[in-house]
Amino acid sequence: MTTVPTRTLNNGVEIPQLGFGVFQVPPEDTKGVVLEAFEVGYRHIDTAQMYGNEEGVGAALAESGLARSDVFVTTKLNNGYLEHDAALDAFQRSLDALGTDHVDLFLIHWPLPTVADYVARWRTLEEIYASGRARSIGVSNFQPAHLHRLRDETTVTPAVNQIEVHPYLRNDAARAADAELGIVTEAWSPIAQGKVLDDPTLLRIAEAHGRTPAQVTLRWHVQRGDVVFPKSVTRSRMEENFALFDFELSTTDMADIDALDRGERTGPDPDTFAYVPSA
Ligand SMILES: NC(=O)c1ccc[n+]([C@@H]2O[C@H](COP(=O)([O-])OP(=O)(O)OC[C@H]3O[C@@H](n4cnc5c(N)ncnc54)[C@H](OP(=O)(O)O)[C@@H]3O)[C@@H](O)[C@H]2O)c1
């Protein structure tokens, strides 16, 4: 079976560079989809309280027979839990839903800078980290200014920053801030939810390598050093997205894909996103 390379986080924890995302996988389908992903070989699952499918991930973990230590599990604090006690309670509900006494990575899902103080929420994550119930903690959708405030005002450096990155949104400034601070970048929507797949440059490079545009795009992320977790409910695509480690893009291929950047987001702008669900 393919061995997925790992990246070492700033606290020494190893994270598989390729994982499986479950955003928009319906809760009732999640157990079956994640079990299929395990069969294909994925050992890193990215879920979130917001996705409503942590229980399905937990059921798959339990039914798979895999050792807990063989699977890297990430979940994220939902936007409604802005206060200390509410965040702690929500974290415990995640552990219960996932059927585990710890996660490998717990993230603040969105900074919500116009709504509430993300520094206070980060201190709650520091407390969770100190309790040993999250092997590492990080952030998602944090802009450079948000990271710099955490650096100046708190103790623990986030292990990762999970941000939107794909060929149409290189997101260079956020990636540079991550690198400066020793934070691993995780690239969400790595194939822009499919929007990049008919790009002529990606089609040309894919044809030259006898690969698909999705594989070329995911390989571009891997060679840049980012962690990715493409989502698919389709078995053949799960397999396709997992077959990234037996070919290599040239420097020219990489530069040609870099040149596709148009600053185009598929998701919200983190500086203005302010969605807070009612409790
Ligand atoms: N932190 C955040 O704010 C945030 C935001 C968004 C996403 N994420 C994370 O990132 C993960 C991935 O992002 P995403 O789910 O938004 O988008 P994505 O992985 O870029 O794309 C998923 C879409 O592409 C299709 N697809 C997957 N592989 C394909 C292939 N080889 N060929 C053609 N189509 C393919 C899937 O279809 P089918 O499923 O129908 O096969 C699905 O519609 C999420 O699941 C989540 O874990 C995080």
C-alpha cells in the first residue's frame, strides 16, 4: 500500500500530508464514506462541528478495527461557541461524538474578527491542549494579522493554519506568514471544489504525465509542502486522489500552475465572514 508522507508539526506531532475531508458529506452517509476512505488507504480525516457528521466519523473509526493511533483526526470549534465554557462543552461533545478521548488536532474554524475576540478563543484551545485531550491545536482561515496577534499575546504557536488554497488562489501572504511563524499550511478546497479541473494548463500537464487534472493539482500542493484532504463520496475519485506519490511535476510544471493564480475564492473572505449560528 502507498505510504503517505508526513509533515512534522511545531510540537513534534506527525501529520499525514494527504487526508480525507468530509465537508458536505451528509451525516447519514458519513460512516460508509469514511469506511471506504479507510479501505482506499486514507488515515487522516478532517471534520468539523459545523459539518454535523462527527458521529459518522466516530462510527467509522469504531467499525474499522483500526487502532486509534493509526488515524489522525481533526475537528474544529464551531462559530457559535465564542465563550470559554461553551467552547469547552462543545469540545467535549466532539470527543463524545467521535468516540475518542482525544483528537489529533483541534482548530478554531473561523477567526470572526468583526464578531468576537479570537485571542480569547485561542486561550481556551491552549487550555484544551494542556489537558492532553488535543495532541495539537491550530487555527483555520487566519490572516497574517490574526496570526501576529496570537504570536504577540499568547503562549502556544498554532500547529497549522487551514486556509483556502488552490491554483486559482495561491494565498501567498497567508502561506508566507505561516512559514515565518513555523505553522504548517493546510490547503482547503484543494481542487477548488472541482472548478480548476477543466483548466487548459492543468489538462495539458495532466496529459503529459498520463494523470488527471485532480492528481496534478493535488501533487502541486504536495510538492509545495502543504497538507491536503480532498473530499469525494465517489470511490474511484477517492482512489484517484490517493495516487499522488508515484510521479513528480517538473519545475516548469510547478511554475505554470503557480501562474494560474487569480486571487479567486470559492469560500468566504476571512476578514469579513461573520456567520454565527444560533445555539
Ligand atoms: N476550514 C474551512 O473553512 C474549510 C472550508 C472548506 C473545506 N474544508 C476542508 O477541506 C476539505 C476539501 O475541500 P472541499 O470539500 O470544499 O472541496 P474539494 O476537495 O476541493 O472538492 C470536492 C468536490 O470535488 C469533487 N471531486 C473530488 N475529487 C474529484 C476528482 N478526482 N475528479 C473530479 N471531481 C472530484 C467532489 O465530488 P464528489 O464528492 O461528488 O465525488 C466534490 O464535489 C473539506 O472536505 C473540509 O474537510 C475546510
